[in-house]
Amino acid sequence: MTLLILGLLLYAGSHLFKRLAPDARAAMGDKGKLLVTALSLAGVVLMVIGYRAWDSGFFWGRHPALVGINNLLMVLAFYLFAASGTKARITTKIRHPQLTAVKVWALGHLLVNGDVASFVLFGGLMMWAVLEVILINRNTPAWVPATTVPAGAEIKAVVATVVVMGLVSVIHIWLGYNPFG
């Protein structure tokens, strides 16, 4: 439990640092990027170790319907994340596609995993994403979405979604978590 919570705090804290102390972060320059990256990676490692080690209580078990809903939400989350990089059409409608992807990803995992460790991990990451959106919108209230989208952007986003969904599915199966059953 301690490792999971520490990892979550490291990951969220390192990302929130830029929003909560922008002058201090800017003063660090490129070294600050390296520090944030190192703390984020350390946080991810601790979250994975802590999540896998925590034998917590269950509120509900896996259900085929929830597995299907989760998989559909994962396709949406991967698409939103890819679309933010390619500047696909959806980015003209959603201001924070990557953070929206994190929220969709977390929701899907909360639905399919009814244990306490999942509530802490995925609920914590969802709360971080919500807080990031609030802080970004507060610090930069004006948003002007792109008006034109390159034709290839959508194709790139869809291809990236399929590739990443496949890779993540293989990794889940390799780790012993079959995302399809």
C-alpha cells in the first residue's frame, strides 16, 4: 500500500509542480524537465510494484460486460491520446485530449477492477487528471482550438490507436492480466 501511494504522490506531484509553482519550475530550465521525468518514472515504477504487491479487498469481481466496456473505453482513451499528438479532428472539440484520455482510461479500469488497490491507483490518477485540467483552465482560461486539421492526422491517430491497443494487450497478457477475458 505504501509503495503505491508513494508512487502516486511522486507521479502526480512531479506533474503538478509546473502548475503549482510555475516560476520555480521555469527557473530550473532543462534540468527541471529531467527531474520531472525521473520523478515521474520513479512514481510509475513504485505504482506498479505497489499495485501488484497489494493484496486488497474486493468490492466486485471481473464481469464480462464490464470487460467489454473497459476495452471500448481503452480504444477511446488510446485514440484521444494519439489524437493529441497528431492534432486530429477531435482536438478541435476537446481542449485536453491527453488528460481526458487519462480520465477515460482510469474510469475503464475502475469499472473492471473492483479492488481497493485499483480504487487507490486509478481513482488517484483520475483525480490528478481532473486537478490538472482545473489548474490549466484557471491559469490559461482562453482556448482557441485549431480550425483546420490535416487529412492525414486522423489516419495517423487511428493507426496509432490500433498499434498501441495491440501492444498494451500483449503486455497485459504477458503480465497475467488478460484484457479480453
